Amino acid sequence: MLKNDMAISVTGLEKSYKNLKVLKGIQFSIKKGSIFALLGSNGAGKTTAIKILTTLIKPDKGSVQICGYDILRQSNEVRGVISLTGQFAAVDEIMTGRENLRMIGKLRHLSEVNNRVDELLKRFDLLEASDRRVATYSGGMRRRLDLAMSLLGKPSVIFLDEPTTGLDPQSRLSMWKIIKDLTQSGITVFLTTQYLDEADQLADHIAILNEGKIVAEGTSAELKKLLPHGHIELKFYNDTGLKAAGELLQEYGCSSDKQNTTLSVATDGSLKQITDILNKLEKQGIPVAEFSQKQATLEDVFLTIIGENKEKEAI
Ligand SMILES: Nc1ncnc2c1ncn2[C@@H]1O[C@H](COP(=O)(O)OP(=O)(O)O)[C@@H](O)[C@H]1O
Ligand SMILES: [Mg+2]
């Protein structure tokens, strides 16, 4: 019995380049119509995973099914249901946006290409620029065109390899909106990212790839329980203030850096908890010289999950 509601299932995937073991047995499944994010730092093996799933390279071990088709035995069928857009958009600079789209339509022998091209240009906010050469497009526009080209063939599963890397904040936000909208038409999205916030914003399901293994996996809410919620940093005028604050706030989990009299306090990220902490200090008459809130980075996440501690002296 096939698992019909799964768009992708991966088991025991391994891949090495010569002596370099990149994927050391990874597995996950992705529900149809959902957004899945493979999160990992630069060099973690995200593109390698995408290349295997899209039949560009072969795995050393393991099995992958896309919409029920096996990537090794049914690679043509797999290619028929997927599309891939990369970090480096595969658009032709000399041609206009519209020409790029029409060319793909012709290559794929699609019917009613012109209507579909117009619809996609409009949807991706490229109508105005459609008759300009792509060479004049911004990075964000190129990515949007690349995505439009991918959608022309109506794929069931779309692979986006670092869709926002290198984009300015505004283009990044508009890309996020476009990606979220994709699932409304029932498409399954597999994306890779180096950014925690991107995975958090977009994905129904996140898998964290580190040193060739999936080190954590779940919904954003599930992962948040595992992840550090960020912490606040409090700076005091002197060592006495620092020490008193450390004792007062013991229940939260604190660490300090005596050299610059900074106390780092773990929080759940809620405004209430942060206010409580500041109120407690005020009530005890411990003046705070500086306050800042730190977001958890991908490195913090790895450190937390892998169970290592920062080299900070615990109070
Ligand atoms: N064709 C290749 N030959 C040898 N090493 C490669 C090849 N492609 C990627 N690598 C190496 O494999 C590791 C994973 O690369 P990649 O999958 O591109 O990571 P990511 O996409 O997460 O940044 C890196 O150390 C990279 O240098
Ligand atoms: Mg990559």
C-alpha cells in the first residue's frame, strides 16, 4: 500500500564525494501540499540532497520516492512531476522575461502558452518589465522569473534551493509571500535555507541538517520547544550589580561574562517575562546600564541540540 498523502519520502540516504561523506543516512517524508524546509549552514549538504531528489546525481545508498515514483527506477516520471529553481537563476539574460517564459513553454510543448505566460507575469509582478531584457532585472526579479518558468509546466513538487539567499530584505519578503501562495494550488514545496527565520516563516515541517545527519525535525512549534528562544543581555555598572542580578535571576538560567559585566539571561521570548525580569531588578534597586535582546542563531540551535555549552562562566 502506497502512502498516498506523501509527496516525498526519503530513507537512509547516503552520499559521498570521494572521501567526503556529505549525507550520512538521512530520512524524512513530506506531505502533499505542504512546505518543507531543509535547514543547514553553508556546506551542510542541502544542494547535494536536492540534486539527488531531482535526479541530477545518484545517491550511494538509500531510497527516494517522489509522488510514488522511485528516483532511480522511474527517473523520467519523477522529472515529469517536479521542477527545480536554484540559487543562481537559470534565466537567459539576452531575452526578455516574456521570451524566457515562452521559450520554456515551447520546449515543453505546452498548449495555451501565451495566456499562461501573461497570468504568471502578472502573478509574479513582472508584467511591467516583461518586455525588457532580463539583463536589466534585479536579483529579486530574476528569482521571480525563474520561479515563474518552473511553474509553467504545472509541477506537483517544486524544489527551491536557497530561494532568498543574496536578496535584499524587501525582495526576500515578496519571495516569502510567493512561496506561501504556491501551496494554495496544491503544490508541494521543498526548500533549503540557511536562515532559521525563513524556515520558521514558511515551512509546515522543518528538518535541520548538520554534519550529514538530520539532527532535529518537526513543525516550527515543535522545534521551538527544543530551540533556544533567544536571550537578553544585561550590562551592569560594576561587578557588584552583576553578582546581585545573577543571584536574583537564578531561576531563569544565567551566565555571565565578568570582563565586561554582562549577564546573559535565558527567556521564553515573551514580553511578559522580559518585563518581569526588568521589574525584579528595579525593585531590588539594581541599575541596568544596557539592555539588548538576542535572537537565536542557527549556530545556537546546533549548540543546543547537540548539547554543547557556550564557553561562558556559569554563575
Ligand atoms: N561535486 C562535488 N565534488 C566534491 N565535493 C562537493 C561537490 N559538491 C559539493 N561538494 C562538497 O560537499 C559539501 C556539501 O555541499 P552542498 O551540498 O553544496 O552544501 P550546501 O548546499 O548545504 O551549502 C561541501 O563540503 C561541498 O564542498
Ligand atoms: Mg547549496
